Amino acid sequence: MKEQPSDIRLNTKDKRRGRVSVLMALVLFAPLLLGGCLNGPSVTIGGSTASGNGVSVPGIAGGFTQLKMFDANDGWGLTTSSVMTTTDGGATWTDVTPTSWEPLPGTNQQITPSAPTTPTISNGFFLDDTHGWIFSTHTPVDATITATNNNGTVTVNSSNDLTTTISVMATIDGGKTWMQAATPLTVKNASSIQPYFINSHEGWMEVTVQPQMSSSTNTYSNTPLLYHTVDGGINWSAVTLPGALANSGLKEGLTMAPYCTTNGDPNATPPLPICSPPDLGNQDPQACTVTGAGNVLGWMGGVMQNSVWLQQTTDSAATWANIAGLTPGGAPGQTNNSQIVTSAPIMFPDGQGVLPIQMQSDPTDMTNPANSINLKSPTNFYLHLYHLNLNDPVGGLPVGTTQSDLSTTTDFAVPYIPGIRPLSVLDSKHIFVIGQAHNNSTDTYGNWGLYELNGANWQLVNSQVDATVPAAAAGQVSSVFNASLATLDFVSRTDGWATSGSTLYHIKLQGNNAVWSQIFPTPNVVDTQAELDKLVTRTPGNVIQPPTNPQPCPSDAGTSVAGGGGVPAGWVYTKSPKGTDQSITVNATSYGFDDNSGQTESQYTSSDIAYPKGQYHTVHTITTEGTGAYNDPITFATPDKNLSIFPIGSIIYVPFLEKYFVMEDQCGDGGACQQGIHVDLWMGPPSRSDPNALNNCESKITRSSAQVIANPNPNYPVDPTKMFQNNTCTVVLHG
């Protein structure tokens, strides 16, 4: 598409149609959480019967184990046996589990030589609503590693190793098709899988093994096995870890990020050390290979002798160094026997991060033999957060990470969950967690609820349920708030989700007040198979075979890319609903129907866009003005050279117009498009108008130096006034 040339306007642009790959968001996922029991309407999801008629909803057997929402509508859900997608905020789901992953014979509830365990979806990682990976484990049990006890039961002989087969499958189309890893990995005594992808092709997988007790130090250590892929998870190569890292305590999680140096320039705009992933050009084919992002930063959390260790790599996992040993405290009754659990830090594009740590209160005194008869269950844990700051010294690498207390230890207990999945982090100042009230003076536990760290202090959110949730008895708290709340996931300061077994709740937060609504299963759903089947429809993903010889990705073949990503140093894309509020100075122009080209360069008077919905992760099929609200943004265009800053489908907020815009069109390679960082804002109207009047109105909002906010929060003021209508310029300028 091409805007009509003009000698009197700055915003002459040359647009053309063409498919360009979507740069992916950096998304962190923690280890697998097994869901709790159902609380709410009497409907059991999955192979069990629902009350009344003996029917069940397919797809969510056992409850949610993982939930990732990208906006108010789109997201993924996992159970131990299925992978699902939603496009309506979780009200209904599509089961897209690959056809090749039907359960194997046997059961994971009984271990016998003749009945191997059922394969389990142990983890998933999702970049956006189209790109994702699922990791399945299968540990067959045979007679060589079992022992028969005197009572005839068959158990695993702990003196023998168990071999776990890890299968990986990847999708680039939201689960319609899946490509399986060329060769499954086999690992002895595997205990967890921690994947992390920095784009649709390059990723890492940390596999930890069962912890081993040292007889000399009475401490545990486990060796993490690290694997690396550059073709989207189809082929994996082992990464050798140094001995000091391999033997330095229990490991919990991995975080990786491509690195772009700002060379220590304090005036860099912005001074960010994390950069965008490699640019794959005009295609995003599955299983092609990239050369890698160059210098990749990484962090691995762990615990040793009641101290939390955080390791960092600045060279793509070739070498690692301890950042610091932290000794958190503050849990009621905490002793040297208390368990400490951590996970990988949650890092943000601005180089800030959060390291969450859980500490056990009042553990069993293992020095007293009498306690071995009545061991305490490690259920009461308290949360402590460290703030991480990634420094970018003069001269580039190596970078360094410093840490400081972000918050005092909570005065409420949190669930003991590896990876701390009921923790949702928007940024280092807005953090949510599910917790249980504790009275220190009486050592008693009270109600469960939603807590928020707003700045440096924890506060209990005033939560209430709406009519979709059964009302609590007089003087009681709703049954929603219980220990099985898990997989907390906020996409903004106002919108979040939580699961309780197979029930999904939406949380609407305003100030310190939150309203909980049950959105799945549909409240008061008619208890018939036909109605329940509407909630989860089975659309199995077709399995496609991987290439035997993966080829280089189009723009990566024989091309040297700068900064590890072929993008301006310091720029980063994080999917806009996360609200990182990155202010950028741009050259702002506008265009409309009369000066927009269509399928050919000579076709003007068009509403065509280069990246229509359906082919790309965008909002509209044609240029659309909308109201300018976050959930109803207006089309804007940018040249190819700026795709690393404004990826396809990303959202910006323009303060001087008080409107949100979505990037779904292409500004060509000539004229004003090459002047700095360029955004071209759609003014409309949707049909022909007086071209002179439109031209004059476009000139009214042309600015050679304007501030826009990339990845904005959704709560900025919005002026819904149309910018141009009835051949009249009606745009309102706000500064």
C-alpha cells in the first residue's frame, strides 16, 4: 500500500504488502503445578462424572496445571494430559492436544511391571497465542527396577535408576499442527523440566534430576542438565555446565534473554540491556535454524545450606558465575531445618527483575527422634522478594546483577508450590499472590485471599464474588478462597485469572477492590452432555514430521546480524498487555483512505492493510479507526526498519491524541518513513473524502518529535472523538 505523494506534507510514505514475521514476547513460565480440588458448582471436569447425569466435560481431566493469558481473550491452558486454547477469556476452550499424544497403556496411579506409567504433560512454554511448546515425560517401570515387598506389593527399588523419556512438540499456529522433536531425550532420575525460549526458534531446557544427599555435609545437590535448540525445539544439543554450578545445591528454574549493550551510555534511549530476538525476515517457518542470538544472558536459581544462590551467564550458558548468596529469614518459627524454595528470577526489558523465595515456618525438629513418628507436613511457607538490577557497565560485557530487598517477608502464608505459580508479576512494583492469613500471637491460620505488593508493602485485596459464584453462609468467606487457588495470572493491573482445580475465575480489580467471577465451567450450566461438550471442543492438532536436515531461516542464512538480534541496541519488545510503558520519541504522521494504496502501488483510495487479522496476530482485517481505547485501538503503520521497535500486532499509546493504536500496516522505504523512528497513524475515513481537507487535517497532527508509549498500560485516558469525519477535521490535540 502506498500513500499519495505530496510536496507540502511530511508524511509521504511508500507502503507495500508483504508477510513479515512477528517478533515474539519474552514470556516466563515456572514449573508444573498440579491443580487442586474443585470448589464451586458441582461439576467435575474430565473423566469423572458430573453431578446428576453422569456426564463430563472433555479436555480438563484433573484440573488446570498451567494457565497463560496474553490479553482479555487469548490464552493457553494445560492439564497433565491436554493442551487447550481460548479466544473468549476462558469461557470456552478448544482441546488441541496432538493426535500422537493419546495416553499410553497403564496408569500413573499404580506402579507394576506390567503397567507402565501414563505419559504426562510436565510443562509448557508459550510465546504468544500461536507459538508454543509442550513437554511430556514417560517413565516406564519394569521388573529390573522394582522390588516385591513381603506383603506382595510392587515398589520402585531406590537403588536402581529410573529412565525418563522427554518428548517435545512445537506449534506455530495455535495448535492446529504440531511438529515433534526429531529424537526424544532420555534422562536418568529426572525430576523437573524448565524450558525457556527467547524467540520461536532458539530456546533452552533445564532438566533437573532427583536430589542426592551428601553424607559429609548433610546437604542436597542436584545436577541440572541443560539443552539448547536453534530450530524451534526439533533438535536439542547438550550444554556442558561447569562443575561448580552442577554441584551447588538444588536448582529451580531458568531464565534467558538476548543481550544488547548500550556501551555504558547513560543517555541512551532507552538504556536497556535486553534486546529483541533475531529478525527472521519475511517468514516464520517451522524447524528452520538460526545462528543464535549471540551473547545471551541467563539466570538460574538454587538453594544450598539454607542460602539462596543465583547464578548468571553472559555468554549463552558457556560460563556461569554466582551473583550472591542470600540468606532470607522471617518466617514464623523458621529454623535451620526449614525448607527454602526458589525459582528462576522474573526479568523485565528494563533490566529489572524479581527473585521470589519461599521459607518454611516451624519445621519438624529432625534432631529429635520422637518427631520421626509424627512428621509435620511442609505446608506453611512465607514469601520474600528480592529486587534485581541488571547493570550495563562501560565497554559492554560482562554485565552484572545487583540485588536488594524488594519487600519484607509476608505476614501471611503462601502455598508450597515449586516455581511459585500462584505468583503473578506485572513489574517490580505490582505483584500478586494467593495467601492465607496468619496470626503470629496465636499461631493460627485464617482465610485465604488475594494479596498485592504495591510499591514496597503487601496489602490484602478486598475481594468479593459476584452472582456467578455461590454465596457464602452468613459470617463465612466464599468457598472460592481456599488452598486450591492456583495458576494466578494477571495481564494488567485490573484483569487477572485464577484456577481452583477445574474451575476458572476472572478477577476484576479496581483500586483495592476485586470482584471474582466464575467463567468456567459456565455457572448453572445445564447438566447434560450436549451442553457440557460446548465448553471444551476437541479439535486435535495434526502431527507433521520434522525435516531431516533443517535449513537456515530465510534472513539468517549467510547474514551477519548486529547486537545478537539485528536490531538497534537496547530495544526490546514485550507483548503489550504486560504494560511496560516504554516512552519513545518518534516522527509521527498520519494517512487516510484517499492516500492509502491497496494491492498494487498504483492503487490508491484503499482500506487494505499489510498485516490483516487471520494472517497475523493483529486486530483488524482493514484499516480501522475504532474508538482509540486499549481494547478498540486504531490502525497504525511503521517501516520495516522499525519492526524491532513496533512489532506486528503491538500496541502504542499516543498522549497528544489520547488514543491507542495497533501496528498492522506497512510504511514503505521512501520519504518520511526513513526519517527517524516513524509511526504513521490512520485517520480515516473508511471511504473517499475531500482529499485537500484530509491532507490539511493530516498535516495538523504531523510532528517530527512526538512521544509515544510502547507496551502501554491499558488505563490511560482516551478521547473517543473521531479525527476526521464528514470532510471536517475533528481531531482534538492534547498537548
